[in-house]
Amino acid sequence: MSDIWSVETKTLATNAEAVMRNGNIYQIANGYMGYRGTLDEYGRSELVAITLAGIFDRVGEAWREPVNAPNGGYTKIAVDGQALSTLTSSVSSHHQTLALRNAIFGRKTSFALGGKRVTIASERFLSAAEPHLGVIRYSISSDRDADIVLETGIDGDIWDLNGPHLPKLSAEMHGDTLVVAGITHEMGKCVAVAESAAIGFGLEHHRVDGNRNLRVVSFKAEAGKTYSFSKYFAVCTAADARDKTVPETAIAVVRMAKAQGFDLCLSAHNEVWAAKWAQSDVIIEGDDEAQHALRYSIFQLLIVAPVDGSGNSIPARALSGQVYKGAVFWDTEMFMFPFFLHTCPQKAAELLRYRIRTLDGARRKALTEGAGFRGAFYAWESQETGDDVCTYFNIGDPLTKRELRTHFRDKQVHISGDVAIAMWEYFKLTGDDSILLEGGAEVILECARFYYSYAYFKKEKNRYEILDVIGPDEYHERVNNNAFTNVVARTTFEIASQTALYLAETHPKAFKDLVQKIAITQELPLFAEAARLLFVPEPNPENGLIEQFDGYFSLRNVPVEELKSQRIHPDEYLGAGQGLAVPTQVIKQADVVMMLSLFKERYPTAIKRANWEYYEPRTEHGSSLSACAYAMVAAEFENLEFAYKYFLKTARLDLDAKYKVYVGTVFMSGSHPAANGGAWMTAVFGFGGVNANAEQVTISPRLYKSWRSLHFKLTYKGDSFDIHITHDSVAVMAEASNQQTRRFCIWGQTALSIPGKRVIIDRAEKVA
Ligand code: BGC
């Protein structure tokens, strides 16, 4: 590895699969849009896409998905009449890089053309300071004189899974600015891209070529001279236009950027990036591989964090394309949210605002799903309104080509509690009740109300049960009393009662208004009762095992590999009606172990170990959400070799991009922000042993043997701490601007962290 702050390759991707995987690995994004890691001259067949956050469209009966904007980064050259492309021309060298420090994608390619060597190089970034803006610097040189035709502009012919979403593109030139605009099918929303370039050489003219709006520049390149230019593009949608039309809004952004020039745009961008890393980097001394993979994972989260005030969240495949319909899953609250909560709470709040904004969608779903329920049943796959876009037939069978009925949408009820828990965690760890007052309390109460209407009261057992659900393990559908789901539901009842109590005491007026608004007075005492009487599968007193759901232990016990060897097709789905895993104990992903990792304070280490040892050999890890849960729990009972192996598996997932591309017949490729969040959690919670609650921050480190130290920043209750862990000591440095002395518990010892002071606890003190 040449540099742990970059990703690079000198191998040119020449087949479609490698181009697709590189598009994921080298993507850049700025929360507003993601730009796949494709080369300047690429088009639709190479899966070029600029995927936008928060704007969706549906064409006919196909799946609704995010809109991809026309590619304002397009540039291609022809030398002596021959168009250059890495895919068709003779390439003598290629080098592409992704700078993690500031999300700059770069490439340099030399072509051998009948005795000439022509080199093109470019760098691009999506501005972290101006979310609509993309900036590119492009240069050309030839070792002999050459006739060059450069075309650069906006390419409207872009990759879509279920598009095109902007069917009739208009191509215009406004002064020196190119504009391509279109209107989405479903909602008639305008998307416009403007482009401007400062090209100081050759003869320029304007050409519209199909869906491409281009400036074409012809020039005679002198041997050895480099011809460089900067170009700027801006993407705006109907949601961004205030006092101007959408195209005018985009034009204003590029004109402003062009007037500032490349260097100023870059320094504004770099400044934001420097602040991001200062808040969220994790430094592992002694292990470059782990460091690189973890940094890449953190980078992936930083590039997709929603723009402040956008009310957007992070989809399961982030902004790497339209896979998974650009939808938000529980992945966000359970796997990504903790990173933001502990490093950048304002982004965590933004993620929660998205759920507040989509509460009505969750209410609609509760009313209309199955027999109809009360409260908020959040979408399994959520877009901008919160209505569920998960279809009842969500997976295709590669053998029969038939769609399989899956119950992710109607039975994966833990989603509501996942959202409610995140709301409460935010309040607990920041001490900031603004999110509760902005609608978070309403979300929590409505989620509790949903579970109350979903649960059954079994009179003869004097307990509530939750029947007919899917837990995190999607291979077992329609099960009863899934341990994870029941604990999540019980927790939701508990926090609903705590929320009501807190608001009644501290914000009586807001509480009264809320109770009136959602007419919940009579139900509130029922939540407390449900929390008490809800059945939760407990560890068996003899062996400590928790049954994943009623009857799980009676299923056939088949080794995972043996089961997989029975597949007829490699992409065959193991769950749904007839799936191979259904009658067996083989599970798709961490379920009981996910529960043990999420509710770590409720279960002793021995129970964690017993269940981990039982469930791990039965887990296929068929979801990118699985490995980190097993890694974190393994770290708790000090199986550090396993924890490390699965940490790397999670952290390297997107870097290696060797994941499955199809599940059944559904294309799944793209980035995995939940795994990225899982990598951060495994480093900080797993190896760092950090566990914050409303009273204190506990740190019980168990560093991996090759790690000399682990160093990171933590935000807790609005204060910021620099934590430095070695095998023998933990140092906590409180920032001078911290408001209060905070309590830490390190290796079982209480340590008070005073603003501006460092406190060091040695491991020996614990032993003594
Ligand atoms: C997993 C879900 C996850 C979804 C999106 C599925 O394969 O089973 O738990 O939410 O992918 O990442």
C-alpha cells in the first residue's frame, strides 16, 4: 500500500464487470449527489451516473428509483481523427486515484497512437462547500505535434436501471454556459445541469449531438506542451430553485464557481474536508491494512452524509447508483447512525429529521398494511414520502424467472423500533431534546402505538407476544416471538413511557399539545404495562441460549456450506417460500447476536459467548450487516482473532468490491454504508470498548495485538474528547471549550474529564 490516505490502481479496468466495480470503489459524493468512479470519456454502457439524493421517479411499472442527472463531467478527445478511449485505444499506462483526504478522483492515462504518446489527466471533486457543484481540471499533452479535437460538456445519455427518468432533454447554450434540463415522468420535477469551462486554447464551437450538449475545441497540440482547462458543472432540481428557474439556479452556481476559479473552489472544498476528518478520523497505529480499510469506510460515510437542512437520509447503497431503489432501510439507524452520533451529532440529527419528515408515510403504512394497525409502521424501503417502496415480490428466482413473494415489507416490523431507539439514543447521548420536540417524541409514541396494536395479549400466559414477523434474519419469514423484534418492541414501549415522563416534566405545554394532537392519553399507561408484560425470549438457564424465534431450535441443523452446495443456481435465494434455508437453522445474518450487540448492557458476557458460539456456525453472512455484529460481540468476550478477521471483512468490503452482484435476479451492486458504519463501530465499540450511556462513557479496551494504539475523537453531550488508547493506558483529553466535567469509567475506574485537561488511566491500576 503506497499511501493510507488514498486508493489507487495502475491496472486499467477493461471488462464490464471491472468497470462496474471500479465505478463503486472510486465514487465521490457530497451528500447531494454521488458521481460514480468512471472515466471522463465514459458513457451509459460504462455505468456513468450522477445519482441525486432525495429525488425519485417511476417509469411505468418499473421500480421507483432515484434520478440520475445528466453527466456534466463528460470530456472526450480525438487525436488525428481517432477518438481516444481506454476501452478501444491502445493504452500504454494508466493510473487512477481516489484521495481520501478530500474526495478527489484523479486519473492519468497515456495512449500509444501510431508513434505518438498522448497523455490525458484529470482530477474531479464534488464540492463539499457548495453541494450543487462539480469541478474538474483536465489536461492533454502529446510528445509529438498532433491535431486534437476536444469535446466537453454535458452528456444526457447516462446509466439508469429503470429509466430514463428525464425523457425529453433540452440542450441550450446561455452565453458561455451549456444547459441540459429535463422533467421527471412521475412528478414533473425539473432537473437541470449547467456547465461552464475556461478553455484558453483552440477554436471553440457549440454542438448538440443527440443527448450531448457540447463545446468542441479544435487545436494543434505542440509536442511536449500541456493544454489544461478547468470546468465546472452544477446540478439543481425543483427543490433547489427559489427566486429563479431550475436551469437559472444551476447557471448561477457554475458562473460563480468559474469566476472564483479552480483553486478557490478547491480550497473551500478542502477546508470542509479538513474539518470533517478532524472530527471523525480514527488512527490505528501498527496496522496499515486495518487503518486503510477503516479510513476508507469512514470516508464512505462522510461523502454520503446528508446536506444540512435537506431532510434526507442515507440509502442502503448510498449514492453509488439506483440499486435498492435508493431507499433508506434500518441500515441507517442501526449501522450508520452511531458513527454520526459519536462524531458529528448534527448529521445524526439530520438522519432523524428524515424519519420525522416521513412519519405520515409510516402512519399510512400502519393503516393499510395487512389488517390495519395504529401508529407508525415505518417503510422497510423508504424514499422521500416514507411510503413503502418495498414490493411484495422483491426477489426474482433465477431458475424459474418468477418473482418470489417476500414479506420484508409487511412483516419486518422491527424497523419502527429501530427508528424510535435512534431518536432516544440521540437524546441520551447528546442531552439535546430539540429532536424530541421537533417531532421525535411523536415518532416514538407512534411507534409504541404501532407495536401495541400489532402485539397479541395471551390471556392464559398473561403476556403479550409479537407474532408473524421477520427478524433481521430474512431467511425465516412469518415467525413468532423473534427475540430481536420483541426486545426492540419492549424497548420502544419503555422509551415511549420515558419520553412521556420527560416531556411532561420539562416541557408540559409541548407535551399537552402532542398528547392532544395524536390523542394518545389513554394509551400511555398501556405502553408501560406492555413493556412489563411483553414476552422476550430469555437465555436458557442451562446453556444460556436464546431461541431466535419460537421453534427455531427444532429446525434442521444443516451446515451452511452443505446447504449452499445444494443450490442449483449460484444466485438462488435461500429464503422466501421454498428457499433451501427455510426449514433449517441456517440464518442469513446476525439476529440474536445483533440483539446482543445492540443491547449489550442487558446481557452478561457468558450469554454473549454461548449464543455467539451457537449462532456463528449457522450464519451465512449473506448480508453485509452481519460480520460487524459478530465482530463486536466476539471482541466483548475477547475472541480478538475472530473479531479482527470480521472487522477486516467489513471494513474491506467496499474497498475490495468482491461482493455478490445479484441476489436472485436483482442487481445489487453498489457501496455498503451499513458495513462502513459497522467497521467504525467494531473499531471504536469493539476494540476500543467504548459504550456511552446517559450517565457516563465506559471504555474497556481490548486492542488487537498488532495495534499499538487506537486514537479517535468522541462527541458526548455536546462536548468533545480526544481518546488515545494503548494496551496499557487510556488517555482522555477534554477540549477546553467543553461545558462540563464528564464522567468516564475506564477499565472499571471512574475518571473525571475536566474541560481542557487530560486524564490518563493505566491498565495496571485496574489490575492492582
Ligand atoms: C438485509 C437487510 C438489509 C438490506 C439492505 C438485506 O440483504 O437482509 O437487513 O436491510 O439488505 O442493506
